[in-house]
Amino acid sequence: VSQLGPQLPPRLTQQPWHLLYSTGRDGFSLRTLYRSGARPDSPALLLIRDTEAQAFGAFSASAIRSSSGFYGTGETFLFSFCPELKVFRWTGRNDFFVKGDMNLLMVGGGSGRFGLWLDGDLHHGGSQPCETFDNEILSQREEFCIQDLEMWGLA
């Protein structure tokens, strides 16, 4: 979280963050992750470590929640620590920031590809280059198994 601080919108850099959800504490469930979410206007930081020890995730300027359509703002971004921090910001090509239902959470999209997706039991996910962020694959493979996942929100 400390390495990501300078990448966050300036209004958030001095705010205290706290752990809202952790697979180690709360189990593997997208439904539980949604229930653990902060206030609707509160940003969220998703941190993921896959079974190959790669770390990556997403920042959303609004709470991660179930939705019928895409939501979010151009402050949303994807990031990877493979091997050092790389941040993939909004390209302006579309506004497919975040969309989630009980079976799937998606961040970034375009042409049937998602910058980051997680399944409903939070065991599997994937990453592909997408138009929203013009990102690289966040993990070493397009599909990955999740070892740990945390969601952080503002205190």
C-alpha cells in the first residue's frame, strides 16, 4: 500500500487506509467482498497475490460493489509489481472501469477483453490487455489462481 500512495489521486495520499476484506480472514467469496465494502463514495484498493507469488491489483475511486453496468471514474487504474511497480492509467478510449455481479468482477474492458477479472469464489482470475488501460497482462499468465486477496478502504 505504501508504494501505491504516490500513485493515488492527491486528495487521498494523506488519508489512512484500513483492511476491509481479506481472504485469510473472511474466506474466498466475492459476495462477502461486496458486503465488506466501504461507503459508496469511498475508494477501494484491491491487492492480489497469485499462486506464483505475483502481486497486482486495481484502484477504484468508488467502492467495489455489485452493479448492472460499468461504473467508476478516470481515476481508476490497474497495477502490477512484476517485478517492480507498473501503473496502467485510463486511456480515455472507453469508460469500462468496474462492473461486478455475484459471479464475476471486472476492471477495464473493451473488445471482449478485461484488464482484470475475478470469479465468484475468488479462486481464479485473469488479465488481458484492454482498451480502458492499455495494460500489460498483470500476472505471468492470462489466467491465474488467487492465493491471497485484500481490499483496502479509507478509514
